[in-house]
Amino acid sequence: MPVPSSTSSPRPANRFDRLDALRGVAILWMAGFHFSFDLNHYGLLTPVQHFLSDPFWTLQRTGIVSLFLLCAGLGQAVALEVGQGWRRFWRRWAQVAGCAVLVSAGSAMMFPQSWISFGVLHGIAAMLLITRLAVPALQRATGAAAIPLLFVLGGLAWFAPVWLQHPFFNSRWWNWTGLVTRLPYTEDYVPVLPWLGVMLAGVALGLLLLRHRRGWLAGTVPGVLQPLARLGRWSLTFYMLHQPVLIGGLLAWLAFVRV
């Protein structure tokens, strides 16, 4: 996710509009999903929805997380290509990790029995570190073969929990690995495995596109889609604010109609 940039009209020279717009799609999809969850949580959906078991909702969650991590991988490919320094990487990583801590704290207040110990921001923070360290080393060691190898490694990461799961990893101290035999009781869970596979595939796809179809990422988008691109540039800010705003609005509306 990019560092929030200016909202003025000129397009920043270093932006990848189409990638930003794709990230904006993920943000809006996520917001719609969370708003539906909030409506259900406060008893405003009829019939009551089962977000943890109904494929209509579980498949959407998988799609949303996959799109977020794919975009994160594409963004890492861009960062590697433009030679992003460690200082800028650590600054952005600290923002993501700090927001993950805030999510844990906020969820502990709202859902004390199912608070989020390793959700999507926790997962992104861990996976960003892994890709930042591993991908350049793989490129130096294998050259052009790094791209197909990243796709292979991504596939191995995706299936690793099926092959390597063990009860040892079921505790909160170790379930971040994803090698669990039972899913934890939590409001959000995005462990390193299998989801690192999606980010690695995103990095590989990004490197491939930058080499052969750069315009698919860097090209401009039509004016009607520019709001999506702007939203994608503020993805972390939007992520942190949307639920407090949605829940606060619902609570205010419920208080009003019950007067």
C-alpha cells in the first residue's frame, strides 16, 4: 500500500494509476463487506447472515484478502524496480505495523473473546519483511529465473498448510504461521501461510508486467476512474478509519430511530 500522497489534481510523477485504481477496488469491496457485517452484527439484516460459514460471504472474504495481497505484491515489484531505499521501506512498514497494533487494541475492546492477534495488517507487515529480504536475494542468485521461481514458491507457500500443519501451531503464539490444525476464534485471521503465496505471486506478476507490459500497471486511467486511483493512494488511512465511521454512523442512526 502506498504512502498517502497529495489529493491535488496533478498526477504525481511516480504513481502507477492502474495499480492504485485496482487497490481502490479492493478498498471499496472491503468497505461493502464490512458494512454488511456491521448491519448483521446490529441485527439490521433479515434474514440473519452467517459470515463464518456461508460461502457467499467466505468466498468474498477470500477474494478481498487475495486482491489486497496481490496489490501489495505488485507494489513491492514496483518498489524493487525503482530502487526504493530501506529508509522509505521502514517508514512505511512502521505505519502498517503500528496500525496492526491499533487494530488489535481496538478489537480487544469490542470483541474481548475473539480479538485480532494476527489479521490482515499483521500479515501484510510480516510478508512485506519476507519479500523485501528474499526477493532481491533470489534475483541476485538466479537472475531472470527469479520470476518463474517466485511463482513456484508462491504455489508451495499456498499449499504448505495442507502438508505441514501440526497442533503445536494452534496457540496464539504460533498461529501466525498458518500451520494450524484448527482455525483460531478471532474476528480476522490472515497468517503468513498460505497468504504469502499470493503476495509472492503478486511480486512475480508485477516484475513480469514491468518487463513486458508496463502500461498495464503504469498507464493512466479514464477520468471517471480517477477517484478509485486517489482512494488507492490513501488505502491504509481509509482502512483504519472506515470501520469507526461505519459503526459510529450505525450507532448514531440506531439511537435516533429508538428515541
